Amino acid sequence: MKSNILKSVCVFRCILLVLLLCSPLLSKGLDSLVLDQKGRRYRAPLYLKVLSAYDGKLYFETEGVKPTSTSPLYKGVIRLSSPKTYTLRFLYEDPMGEDKYFGPFVYVLTPPEGFSENLPEPSLPAGIYDSVLVISFKPIKNAAIYYALNDSTKMKKYRSQQLILDTTTILYYKAVYDSLSTDIFSERYEILLEPPRVMLTTRLRKFNFIPKIGIKLIKANQAFYSLDPLAPYSSFQPVTNFIRLQEGRHLLRLYATNIAGMVSQEFRDYITVDATPPEVKYYVDINKREARLQMSEKGSVYFTTDGRLPDLKSKKYVKPISLPQNGVVPISFFAVDTMGNESPISGFRASADIYPPDVTVTPKEGAFTIPVKVKFACSEPCAIRYSLDGGSPHQSTRSLNEPPMHLLIQKEGKNSLKFFAKDEAGNESSVFTRQFTIDTRPPDVKYKVKTLASSSQLFPEFETNEPADIYYTINGPTPTLKSQRFEEGLSVQPKSRFMFIAVDKLGNTTKPQLLKDILAPPIQVTPPGGIYNMALKVSLKSPEGKPVEWKCKWNEENLDGGVFRRFTDPVLLNRSGVYILAYRLAGKEKEGNLSEQMYIIDREIPRVVPVIQKGDKDSAVNLLFEVSEPVKIIYTIDGSSPRTPDALSAGSMRRDEEILIKIRRKGRIVFKYYAEDGAGNQTPVYELDIFSPHVTLQPPPGVYHNIISVELQSQTGNIIYYSEDSVSLSLKSPVYSRPLIVKEPKTIWFFAVSMTGFAGPKQKARYRINLSPEPQFSVSGGKVMAGRAVILDAGLSSDDDTPNDKMLYRWDIDGDGRFDTQFSLASRFTTRFATQGLHEVVLEVQDSSGLSAQLRKPLKVFKSCPDDMLSVFGEENSFCIERYEWAETGVEGPRVMVNWAEASMLCRSKGRRLCRLDEWQSACKGDRSFIYSYGDRYMPNKCNTTSESAYTPGMRPQCTSPEGVRDMVGNVWEWVDGYQGGYHVVTGGSYLQGEAASCTLTFPSPIVLKEKNIGFRCCE
């Protein structure tokens, strides 16, 4: 029994806490009901008023029964007249439709002193009535009733007669017993026998402005209106002050009501509102030489043709206006509609002239070294509209209106002049375009000096911003227009005195310049540019020992950001493609002294597909080789090796096309061949039986650095049988139908059978796949802490052909694109991160064949924390959070009964702060975003969520988050620094929440709230 009572108490406390926490969320309404007279004994009659403020409806009952929405509605006062006991109950219905009950309120009414019977009461209550009333009083034993109508001083004794009321009347009455008399009571009866009426205050029914329609009420208190001819009365709108009508013709419907609820007859009338001035359109009929005006509605148009403004005394338009054959007639007009609305005065210039003017321009166009004045001339008075920016001229562009029409063009460069002429009649000529080039400046010249690996000569190159000729002298006088003109490919001896000038097409000439870079010795490049089939390390050296800087492009892609770098180590070129290596002496910011070398790294074996075609009369065979790049085919037809000086060749290194070889049948033909590209890459030697079914492979056998798709090809109609890594090849082997995917070393056996059933020789092809290495690294020591040494271990990296101890490693620990270490055999690297946060670490691994690959991995660097705190990584940064909920020394359980401000001050006293909501949830959910601190499935025994009180923090080790923080779910709510709906927030739940307690549970709470199940913890 005792345990049940304790449970009931706990449940009551839970309900009380929830109500307290939810109180800010309750909608505004009637919280408590207050009457002006408290419940106790009173003399009859008693008038009660409700003092509470409320927005909804209030119903009541006086006999103790539960009120409903059909009970009497409170309208300002409740009258308790008879002496007896009244039990009042109230029903409050708020605007949201929710119900709330109040009461009971008990009132004991006794008769006035000396009266033992009921007080007098008329048979009908006071109110508003729409008919004649008959009122009587019930006799009172041992008492006389006196009454008066409208005058309380003329009271007379009531003798059981009926009182007839046919107009608004105040009934006064009292009771007399012996010498005792009650107070004089009064009741007001509103008698409304005539129906209400409504009418408009204006006689107008047409308006040329937006009107405010007023109404007049006769024996009415409210009017309603609608503009819908079919609308029911229930949808009419109340008239508050006046009715505002918009444009159009409206059917205005009105009715009125009085306080008795009587409805008037409906008022109907049409109201027309036209406040829009009329519109007038005009057009000119060239053939009939007349101008016409057309009005948008009924009314009159007034016009003038002499330039004066029209008025109501001007001519009224009744027929088209005649126009002369030549010249322009100015027509001004305005319109007046039947409502009196006047349009603005408008006008236009009318003409029967349909021919555009002729226009000439001097000079026509060209290039000039000084600003040029362009002159325009028209065959008749006109205006010139023009643009100089290449855009089409229109009415809003600049114009020349009066002679002389001159335009000065002085903008440097190309000026595209577009113009047209417009006469007074509005006729426009075509748009003309003239090009004027103003060039007053000599050309800008940039130069660089290139070197070739095979020559000690220097090759100057010039680049100008416009077409220009370069004139030069070598070890001679200052160059002039009579000096040698520069031709591309000119070579110059180092340390020569090379002077030049640049002259554009208009004769603008630069000052003589000395190409100083030829005086400087060339930079030595090892190896020189060319085509290679291997990875290269290129060295740069200045003969005088000066520092050199370089930048490089690979397949048009800038390496290292496309900026010059100081040369210290050889430049590694290890990927297939085209490299452009640019280099110069350090400190040369201009384009001078810039040299380039082109390297082509081609490590791929050329693809060659032979196609056998019949020759004339089967006496010859045409071998057509489809090639992927320019190659040479080296071959023999007698079965000997083609790798001898006597072998034949076909093809060219300069053209990328098909290669045709004709073979005539002469005895036994054994065709052997291989292909070689410009980089020296060679295919294996193939033997092709050209007079039997033959199979070719694309790509050919060899070593590849990526996964490949192998196609087996033969003449049309041949069937290819194949087997992978097996010599058991026969007609029962699989028939080739789609490419074979080769991911690892593999041998393919195959042969072909012709349509006549002749089987070709069995062949095999071996493929070896050498893929790029797969970089991977781990971090030793668990969490990476800012300022502490950490070991980055790349030992997890792998490569199919190179063991880990033979691979090269280098690191970029700040993700800035520049590696912080050089390539080395050490797979482990020790470093420190100075700041906490998210750092991007880049590892690049290179295998023994020069192939390399990179891995970018974000690394979380945690903040170093005190011993009683744990370091946790949030969305972007790390922070420290206390391992346990705040608890006082020597006190069991966490610190509770503390509001938000007190919790914040306690954290500040230790140099810390309340945790932000996102920080608190990150520490609770961990990287896997758990629902509960221990996982996604609720387990009642893990945390304190179903008990009667909080326990000492840390008592349940299983209630630990992935970050190592204890008791984040349950035990007690925890204050955090966050807002929800304008209130501070508690989170995590307490020992009362059960399954609802989680990492995401929050509740808005007043800042002053203190409860036994609310605590906190701190962060920094």
C-alpha cells in the first residue's frame, strides 16, 4: 500500500513538472475565472459579473449541472433573483475550440430582512422583443407588490392585472411586507414593432471617380451588403462606415437588421463607376492621305492641326483628317467620354511621305593615326541616330539633329559606327555600318628567346598586340625601316647585340630596343626535349651558376599552379602526354629570357589492327593496317625475324593513317611484323598467316598500367574460339562474342575458323597489368591532439609489382598543394599539428616503374583538454566537455535545483561555459549519430531513465557515449546554451522520461526554472 502511494506521488510530481515545463507553450485564454462577488450569503436579488479577461465564449448553469454549448451564454451580468441556494458552473470555449470548465461557485440568497417569501419577479425577463408584451407578477404571501411604468415616483399597487407593453418601457417594482419594503427593482423592455429600413445617402448612380457610398439606417442598427446578384444573406458583408466600389457596373444589394433581429426588405440598385479616361488610337492611311482617330468608348474627340493645344472649343472629330502630299501635319487631340472623363492631351505628326532620306558620310571609312571628323549629309531635313559601340542604333541612342552634322571619332582602336537617318515624316533609312580605326600608338611587343637541344643558336620570338613588322640589326647601327625584316626561325649567336623596332600597318613605330637576353648565356637542359618512352628527370643549369626557375604544363594543364618555381631538384616527367617546360633565369619577371622545351612521354605500345583483303584474281593479298598513331611497320615475308637490318618497312612517322602492304602469292608466305612509334615503343613480333583465317588482338599483348578491354578480330564470317589461361583449346571452347576484360596477368589462347571450315593456327597472347599503387595511411596513437607528436604510417599502401619497402613516399600535411617532404623509402612520418581543427593530409606513393598516385584524407586534430574533460570533435572544430554531470564534492547525486543563469555562472567560475546544443549532441551521438548515447535501440537498463531519482554521476559505466562522456541520456536534464521558441533549452531527458530520453530530446524552459531533475555540465 505504501509503495502504491509513493508511486502516485511520483506520478503527480511528473505531471506537475510537465505542466510547468509546457506552460510557455499554452495558448492564451482563460486561466482562472474571477467573479466580482465571492461565494457566500447575500440578500436577494444578486447581480454577478465576471472580472476575468477572455477571448472565447462563456456558458453557465445555476443549478449545479455541467454546462454545454446550449446553456445560457454570459452577456455581461448574471441575475440571481429568488432566495435559495445557487450552484454556478461555467464552460469556457476558447477561439481554438478547446473547452475548460470552472466551478462550482455556491451562493446562498436570503430574502431582504423581514421577508420570508420569494421576492417579486415579472413573468418575462428584460430584453428586446418584436411584438406586444403581456407581463404579470406572481402573488407573494403576506406582501403587496407595487409597480410603475417609466416613472419610479408614480408607483401603484399591483392587483393581479396584466400589464400590456407596446413600446419601449422601463418597469419599476417592489414588495411591501408590514412596514418593511424591498429596494425598487427595474427591468427594461425594448419593443420594436416597425421593420428596419436602409437607403443610400446619394441620388447618383453613375460616378467618374472611385466613390465611397454612404448609407442611411432607419430604425436599424446594422446593415449588410453584397455585389453578387445570387449570393445568400449569410455571405453578405457588414457595412462599417461606407461602401467603396471599384471600376465597373455593380448590382448593389443591401439589407438592415435591428436589435430585435428583424430584417428589412432588400435594397437593389445598379451603380456604375467609370474613373478611367478614354483612350484614342490613331493611324495614317498613306494611300488615301488621311489621318484617323478612333475612341475606345462613346464620347467626343477634340483636335487641332496648327500646333496649339486643343480644348472643348476646338474642332470635334467627325471624319478623317486630310493630309497634304508633302510635309508633316502636327495633330493634337484629347477625348471626353459620356461620364465626363477626359484623356490626356496627345499628339502625333502625320505625313503622307513614305520615302526615306538619302544619307552620305565623309570620309567613308578607314584607318587613321589621328582623330577623324565624320560629316553626314541628307537629301532632306533629317536626324542621324548612331552608335559607336557596335550595337544597333535605335530611338534612344545618341543623335545629330541640326546641321552641321559632324561626329568626332577619337577612341583608340576599332570603332564600329552604325547609323540611320530619319526624316520629319518618320521614314527611316537602312542602318549603315562604317569601320573607323584610330591607331595613334606603336604596337606593344613581347619577346622570348628559345633554345633547341640540338643547336647552340638562340631563336628570338616576338608577339605583338596587332599586326606589325619587326626590323632588326645584329651588332650594327640602330635599326630603321630599311633594316632587315624579322622572319620566324631566325637564329642568333649567343652574346650578339640584337636591336629591333616594331612598325604597325599604319606606320606607328616603337623606340629601338636591345634584346638583352641574347647577351646572356643559354641555360643547359638535360635531357633535351623530344619523344621518350620512359619517365624522365630533367635538370636545368646556368653556365654562370645563376639560379634558374621553371614551370611546366602537362597536356595543357598547369602543374603546381602554373607559377614559376626555383629549380632545386630534377623535374619529374612520369605521366604519358605532352609536357611544355618553360625556364628562365631567376628574377626575370618579363617574358624575356624565357625558353621552352617540349617533351612527349609515350609509354604505350601502338595499336595496330591488320585487315586482310583479297587482291586481283586471288593472286595477291592486300594487308591494310589501321594504326592508332603514326608508326612504321617492319616486316618479312619469308618467316625470318623482322628485327634485322634486311627487314622491309612501310608507313611514316609523320602521318596518322592506314598503312597498305601488297603481298603476291609466291610459294610459301610467312608474314612476320612488328610496329614502332616515334617514341620507340615496339609491339611484339607477330606472325600473320595471310592465306588462312587469322586473328588479331587489340590492344596487342604487353604490359599495361590500367585495366584493359581486349578485342579479338578476324575477317568477316570467321568464328573465333578462345580459352583463358588454358591450353585445352578446341571447337568446344567458348566462341568469342564480346571484349575480354583483363584486370590481372592473363594468357589468352585462340584460333579462327573460316566460313569454308578451314581452321587457322592456334595462337596465344600474354598480358601483364602494372597498375598504379594504391596509397593508404593510418594514424598511430588514437586521437590526434594539437601540439603533440603523431606518426603517419603509409604501410597500408600496396602495389601489385613493388613491395612496400621499395616504394617512395612523400607528404603534404597542410593540404596547400606543396609537399612538405621529398620522396623517400620511409613509410612512417612523424609530425605535429599546431592548431586543432580539420586538416587535409595528402600522401603520394610512387612505385619502382615511376607510376604514382595520391590520397587526400581529412584528419581531425583534437584540442588538448584538462583531465576531467574529454576532447570531442564537432562539425568543424574540437572542444572540451566535462566527463560527468556537475556534482558538488561530498554530495551524492548531480547538482540540481539550479536555473540557467546559475549554471552558466558556475561554469564561468572554473573558466568554462555551458555547452552549446550542437556540441552537447555531438558528444552524445558520436560519429555514427546514435539516437541514444549507447546505440540506436532503446535499452532500459543502460541509463537511468525509469527510476524515482537521480544517481551519482558515473555509477552506470554502460551509459557512456562513443566519445566517452557519461550519463548524457537520462539521470537529469542538462542546461545548454541554445534557444527554442524564445526560451532556453534543457536536453537529454531525466530519470522520468523512459524511452523518450535520447541525444536529441530537448525542451524549452524558462530561464528561472529550478527542478530536482535538471542539472548541467560545462564545456570549453
